Amino acid sequence: MISILETFEVATGSVREILRVDGRVEAPNWSPCGGWLLVNAAGRLYRVPLDRPRLEPVETGAATRCNNDHGITPDGR
């Protein structure tokens, strides 16, 4: 399976591929600053910086079975 993260610009209909990875990546959420996405994959959370797209692991302690329904605090933590 391959997952592709894309953005869609409503005003123009433009689609931009952000990241393509082997495996399942789900539930992207925008950061408050708009500079990165938060996604889950294989039970972990990852940041995807838009200026250099890649999966950056987020430290979640004992929470290693994360799946959808995650969010970001207003200050981006």
C-alpha cells in the first residue's frame, strides 16, 4: 500500500502532492501555524513539515496505538 498526502487549493482547484510513503498514513490535521501536518501511521503520530516533507515521530510516551481522532493544541504542542 502507498499513501499520498496532498493539499487542495479550493480557489484554483490546484492539487499538490506533499508526501508519498509506503504503508498507511491517515487523518492529516493542519498545525495552527499552517507549517506542518499531524498524521498517524502504524499506531504512532508524526509531524510532516511542509517545507521538507517527511515523517517526523512525535513522542507520545506509552500511547503507541494511536488511530485517527487526534488533535493539536492551539499552541501547536
